[in-house]
Amino acid sequence: MSRRAVRVALDRRANYMVLIHGAYNAAALLAGTFLSIFLWRSSHDLALIALYSGLSALMIPVAFLANGLLWRGLGAGASIRLGLFGNGAVYLLILVLGNDTPHWVVALGLLRGVAEGFYWSGFHLVSYDTTSDRDRDRYFGAQATATWFLTAALPPAAGAIIVAGTHVGGAYRGYQLVFALAAVLLMAAMVLAGRLPSGTRERLSIPRVARLVRRNPDWQWVTRARLADGFTGSLMGLVLTVMTYLVLKNEQQVGNFNGLMGLLGVGISLGLAAFMKPKHRIRIALVGGYLLVMSTLLLPLYLTAGALVAYGFLRAVGGPLHGNALAPMALQVIDRDPQARTMRYEYIVHQELCLGIGRVLSIGCFLLLMAPLNQMLL
């Protein structure tokens, strides 16, 4: 009985990270879900959305590298607080800029990328330092389940607020309230992040980063999965949100659609947290990655209600399969390195660079399709 209790219980600091990450995701689901729609309604130009997302994607790995080369004395908790502050500042700036936001997408994209980089570099360090292989499936399962519960609840609520706001204070009043709520959540998470460990590390070594796959051959599977993750992540996610909006016609329906995907994701995440075994992580992560890639390619090619249903189903199933299995799998592979503790940040940076490459490929595919897509959406 006591052995089972040891397996179930999470470290207190890991529990804090679950709460903080929940607040981070809640802010993203409230405001981030509708940010691309806000930019589209303000400009009717997908290029601006691509520019914002592309600059953010480029700055994330830059922030990881800077955190390891220039500010290695910065603790993981402090890095997370800086990231939360930067993300909150983006939403507050959008509140101030209002309809002029499309003219500031370069500055906002750069700030968002740096903030995301600092947040995620600290997140990965805390996750590695406060968990072990026996409880990582439960740790990431708890995070994913919380995220999908929030996905089921918050986008429908945010969509309702945005639509209701149009009847009270104009087309963008609801957006203002949603962005303000997101900023408040991020600032509250900053306070809680003060309880996280410092997570200091050795100075980042670029040559060691370049030799990781040769040093630890199993790392190639993480590399492939992260490439797929990056391809289906930032840019295409924002663009596909606009396409979903154009099919469903208003923000309330977009929120409801995301809520339905969240309900399906909750069930899958709970099942994975309860039954997934470490030996199955690689297969599950790759299957989830393939489903996400299929969903990313499906909606732009067939902008119809049927394609939207298929897109939602593939993402609702592929998201938990990919995310829940990949996160503990990456840390499990790091543990196989004889110098895992010393080199953990090199592994963290390497997987972020793979994500960045996937995002750049995604941007390239979008640029090839941008002109016909703009004509189709207009």
C-alpha cells in the first residue's frame, strides 16, 4: 500500500508547477484562442498573423540560448516569472493599442517569443528536477487533463463574452475583457511561481547540443516528434483558428467547437494518465504526431463543415496522444545519459531547436499557400 502511495504522490513543487501551468494555459485558452481572430477582424490580412507568429517562433529558441549562455545564474522559478510577466504584458499592450494592434505586430511578436522562451525553459527545468520516471506519466497526465478541462470550459465562456460585448460596448469590448482576464491570471501565476525551485545549471555548451543524437541515439525519436509538434503548433494553429471562425461565423461557435474538442481530450488524457506504460510512449507519441499533421493539412484543403469536424476530431485525439506521451518520454531519454543532471539543459535546448525548425517549415508551407488562402478567405 505504501509503495502505491509513493507512486501516486507528486512532489509539492511539482504540484505548484501543475497549478502555474494551468493558469498559463487558462490565459492562452481565454485570449490566445481568439487573438488571431482579433488580428484578422482588425486587418483582414493573414500575412500579419504569419508575421506575429513567425517572429514569436524565431525568438523562443533565441531566449532559450540566451538563458543558457548569458543568464545561466537565473533560476528556473525566476525564468518562469519573467515569462509569465512578458505574456501578461503582451495582452495589456493589446488592450492599450486596441484597433492599432496590427501596426505593432512586430514588437508584440518579438516580446511574445522572448516571454514564451523564458517560461518554457524554466518549465522544462522544473519538470525534470521535481519528477522521476515513476511519477512523470501522472505529472504530465494531470497537466494535460487540467488543460483539456479548461479547454472544455474557457473558450466557450470567452466566445460568449466576446459576442455579448459586441451588444454592449462595440465590436471589441468583449475582446478587451478577455485579454484583461488573461493578464490577471498570468500575474496571479507569477506570485505562485515564487515557490518554485531555482533549478540552476552549468553554462550551455553548443558543441554538446550538436552531438546529443550521437551521444544518446534514442534522442532521435524525441527529435522527430518535436519536429512534428513544431509543424502543427504555433503558426498553423493561429491560421486554422481564423479558418474555423470563417466556417462557424462567430466567436461563440468557435468557443463551443473548442469546448467539444476539450471534452473528448479530457477522456483520452484521463485514460493515458491511468493506463499508459513507459514502454509504449514512443509509439503513442508518434501516432499522435501523425494525427496532428493530418489535421493541419486537412482544413486548409477542404474549408467545409465536414472538414472542420474531421479536423477537430483528429486534433482532440492526436493532441493528448502526442503531448501526454512525448513529455515524459523526453525526460526518460534524458535520464539514460550518464551525465543527465549536468546536461539536462542541453537536451532542453535541443528539443526546442527541433520545435523551431518545425515551426519554420510550417511558416514556409503557409507562405506558399498564403496568396490563394487570402483570396479564398476574402
